[in-house]
Amino acid sequence: LHSAQERAPALLAVLDAALAANRGVPALIAVNGDVFERGNVLALRSEGAADWALLRALRARAPVVLNLGNHETALVDDPAVVVARARALDLLVVSNIGDPRGAAPYAPARVTLSLGGRRVVVVGIATDAAATYRAPVRPLRGRRAPSCSAKPATPPIVPSCRCCPMAACCWAGMSI
């Protein structure tokens, strides 16, 4: 999204048309991070008011899962502030970014929903490349330790990888 306020009305119109064409079909909106853009003067001066309004509008249409990524701190320096504001809008937030200030992560690595009687699991994965985060945020970007005490049910995504970011499902505490 990258603070693309000029495209929000068109995005909502397309979404509304898709939802109307599939009336009665359960919907979930997954926003894979990158909501905000520091280089957008309007977003920076308004603290992302239009971006938050878009997220609110999306949530009015269906459940929204937001994956916390490197651009969610484009306008504020603390991921916890972004997560709290998103939760205040009733957004479900997922992330594999840990909060180094305490034992609790910013958000769970996965969320499980029921859509139309089916179980849906959404896993949040963000880059661990420090250079992609603004300098003030880097110290607040702890790495969540993988929980790989049990052997995976099936081979990992990368055969040589047993416990690393590539084994995303393992990071989320799931068998892969």
C-alpha cells in the first residue's frame, strides 16, 4: 500500500465489487505489511490518517489480518504503538518480530480463524534484514527464537534448514 491514498477509493471499489459478486462467501482481507510510507509527505504530517482510515474501511468489510513488517514503523518508531493502534481498529496482527524489551512478542506469529466452517491459519513473516528498517527501529526489532524442539512432521522447506527463518512454519510453532 505504501501510503497510496490516491488509490484507496479504487481499491475499495474493486473490493466491494468482488465481495458483492461473491455474496455469502466468507472473506478475509490479508494485508502483508508495507501500509505506511515515510516518503509520503501527507502520510508523515498526518501520522498516516488516510492509511488508518483505509484499514478501518477494510475492517468494515471483512476481518483483516495485518502482517507487521518493516514499513509499519515508517511513521512511528515503536512497533508496539502500531500494533496497539491496529488492534484498536479490531485488526488481527501477526508477526515473527520479537519485542526485545520483554518476553512477549509484538504479536502472535499466527492467527487461526474460522471462515465458513473451515479453519484458516495466517502466519506472519517479516524480513530479518536490519537495513530494511529505519535506524531508530532497529533496536526494537528483536528476533523471535524459533520453537523447534520437536522434529517437523515433514521435511523443512529448505532440506538443509532445520531451524531458521526459511522454516517459517517452524517459527510459528507449526509442523511443516
